[in-house]
Amino acid sequence: MSIPLEAFILDHLRARLPGSADPVEVARAFQAATQPESADPEAWHRHLSAVRRAAVRLAGERRLEILRKGKPVPPEAARGVIRLRMLPEPAPDETTAEGEA
């Protein structure tokens, strides 16, 4: 079964709302979902770089955000220890709401 990595990341983060996820956690879950029969407990390592690259792409598209020390950072600053989370839902536009009333 082939699961697109970017879709898997977004689904994994949606399931964790309102929390965040470590790329290692995502890589382990992706490994378990795509190759559950693997006998190698460290097989997830081969997915870690791909998870981080995909997260940077998704952050650049404003589909998730990357956190360092609990604060959002731009995708190009995604170095070292990071976490991933879905972007908060946009607040309703108050001017539109007032104009409709």
C-alpha cells in the first residue's frame, strides 16, 4: 500500500489536534503504516529526512507550521529540534461579519 507522505503528515497532525508532533513520531507512524511487516525496529530512520523535507514544503504552502522552542518559525529556519502542527483555523473576518449584520 502506497501512502503519499505529505497526506500522511497532514492526517497525522489532524489526529493530534490541538497538539503537535515530533518528526520522529511521524516517521515511525509512517513506517508502521506503510511497512507493518518490517522486522527492523529502526526502519523509520530512512523516512526521517523525507518527513522533515515534506514538512518544510507544507509549511511553505501554509498547510502546517513548524515550531522551535514552542514558537512558529519560517520554513527556512527549520533546523535542529522541531515540532509540527496544523495551522490554527483563521479567525472569522470581523469586518465581513459586521457588514452582514
